Amino acid sequence: MVPGLFDAAELGGLRAGIVDVMYRHDWIAGPGDTAPGPRAQRDGGDGWWHGYTGIQSLEALHRLGHGTRLLALMTGVFGTEVLSHNRRIVSLTLPGYGVPPHQDYVSVQGSADTLTVWVPLDDRAAQSAAIRLLPIGGEPGLLKLAWCDGISAGIAVEPGSGWEQPRVRVGDAVIYHGLAVHELLPNRDDHYRISCELRFQPRADPVCRASMKPHHYPRVPGWPSLTGGWPTGRWITAEDGVTLAPFQLPRQIDRWHSDLTVPPTRLLRSGGARDGGGPAGFR
């Protein structure tokens, strides 16, 4: 966990933009009230795409991935030039929902050393300790997935496995490796829980083409549409000069861990220790 990595006022501005889009689509009860409204949506629902396109068109979301302090931190971790993924995710978690244990590499691919920066955008996401992680132990690799509810897939984790549950506040960030098992706990509040995810990797490593596109592309339109009206396009990294890798899609969910090829990692040693010491899989 990195305390105070982001300016709380900047995050407040981003949150206000997201909540405004939610209100205009009747996802919430009223202006600034994030209790679910008459047309409340879960990610990927029938009425999701137009509203989420509005969220993905917020310049403030994509500017967040190029903050000076954030890029300096990532450069220090990797020890080389950094690539900020264009695919930036906003999580709007309805009451009663969460995300089961999983590893980001399965859906991100590309570099084995992609790091995710999880950023709570409201006090509900922060104070509820919505995220928890397992330190990486043993030989880093992928674990077996199974369907949880016909919609989500997750990793079965034995009770007492040593979850780490960082306590954060708005402005703090949780940073974890693409092979780290983590989950977003079910939302026990009666309001949406709002957070976002930013991803980074060494620029010289291959990057999956999907990581350079908008989140949920092509259901969400491409950058020419989303960035219309922005005063600058500098928050979206051009694909020129990076090595693009294809996305591997095994046919059976329970074979992803064995069928996917994971490149060697330079951030994690065998046995789970990070090169800098300390628990592997998160900071």
C-alpha cells in the first residue's frame, strides 16, 4: 500500500465526473447520491455500454495514469522506462457484488511484470478495505480457475491462506503484481462502491494489443470517439514504438492456467520474494 500517492482533490473531481454520468443514465438515486437508482447497472448489463462509454470519455480518468509521482514510482520499481496501459478500468460495484479471487495476468497478458494500481475513489471503497491479496509464495505462476456463478471465474483459496487486507483512504493506492491472487470483497454497503485500476509495465516488454485500447473495446468505441473535445491526446500512448502481443484465449476456463504461456518475470524471484525484499505481490 502506498499512502497519499494521489491528490485527494483530483480524485474527487474524477469521482464527481463519474457520478454525473451515472446520474444522467439513472444508475443512481439522485445527484451525488450513489444509492442504486431505477436503472442501476452491473458491469456488462444490457444498459451498461452507453453509460460506460461516457465514463471512459472522461479525460480526468486517463490523465490519472500519467501523474508525475505515479510515473516516478513505477520507473523506480521497474528500473527502466515505463509504459502506462491505455486500458483504464472504473469499477462500479453494486451492493451485494464483488470480484472473486483471480490473477490479472489471465486477462491482461503481455508482460509478466505488469503491475496494477488499485485506487479507491470514495470513502466507501477505502474504509471498507474492499481489496485483499495473497502474498506470492513458491514458484510464481498461474493457478486454476473455475466458474463461480456462471458469470464470474475465480480461484479456490483455502481458508486461513494468509490474506493481506490493507486499510486505505482516498489518495492511497494498492499496487500488486499480475500474478498476485486478489479479490474485491462483496459490497456490504447500500451504495455503489467506486474505484479504478491503472496498469504499468516495462516499455520494452511486449504488451497485449487490448491493453492499448479502451476498456471493453469494441463495445466501447475507440479513441477518436472517446477523446473528441479533449485539449490534448497525451494521456493515450500511441501503439507506435511498442511491441504488440496477441491475446491467447484457451477454450476451457479450467485449462487457462496450463495453456497460457507466462513469460519470465524479473520482479519476482523463485520462492516469491521481490527483488527489493518484503512480501511479494503487493506494496
